[in-house]
Amino acid sequence: MPKDVILTAEGLANLKAEFDELSTLRRREVAARIKEAREFGDISENAEYDAAKNEQAMLEARIAQLEDKLRSATVIDASDLGTDVVRVGSVVHVKEDNGKSTKYTIVGSAEAKPAEMRLSNDSPVGRALLGRKRGEEVVFTTPKGKRKLKITKIDVGAK
């Protein structure tokens, strides 16, 4: 049974767009490559054909993965979120021990992008922040050791 996928409205739109592109445009491109490679003759020793078939298999696997995520998606409505407690969809402003201020957006694991400060609710930082209030300090363990953050502000994510 697939696990529920928590998405923001933006995350849902991104997954739908990727699904639409892969299931239409990319499928046609790969089918054309397979057809072209078949025309080279014997497919038993045809590297282009093998590469195109492998690409098709990876493409179909990704499409199936996206279908599962979209089917089991729970969309978080940012307008329903308050700023009293950190939830999925919240933008959390924190201050680290060294005085550095950082802003994290808490999202479901399907749309996490740590490089863009979009942290999964399943990540060490995301788990530590969920359910906390402004002014609270959280201490948690990461692969690099213990960290401490103080929540300075909670905003509602993108609408």
C-alpha cells in the first residue's frame, strides 16, 4: 500500500507538469528513437536500439512512480495554515547557534529540495521543527552531529 504523499499546491502542479511532459512528449520522442533504431537492421546487435529500449524502460518507471505519487497525494492548502505552529507548508525562520538566520520551507518528501531550503517533513530538521512554536529552541541530531535552532518567525507558504 503506497504511503500518503504530502504536497503543497505548487508541488502538485510541478508533479502534474512533469507527468504530462513525460507521458506525452518524451514518450513520443523515445518511440521515434526506437523506430529509427529498428530501421538500422538486425536489432540483436544494435546498440542504438538497446539504448532506446533502456531509456523507454526508465521513462515508464518514472511515469508509474509519478502516477502513484499523484494518486496518493494529500494537498496542503496554504490558506488553511496558521502561523502559530510549524506544519507542512510553513516557512520557518530560524537562528542558529552561530547567529546565522535561515529560512526553511517545510514540505513533503516528494518535493524536498535541500539546496533550495525546501526541507522534507521526514528530514532531521523538518521533524524537529514540526509542531513547534515561535520562540522555541529545538535540538536535534543530524549526520554531522547535534544542532540547535531557535524559531524566530513562522509564515504561511506560497498560496
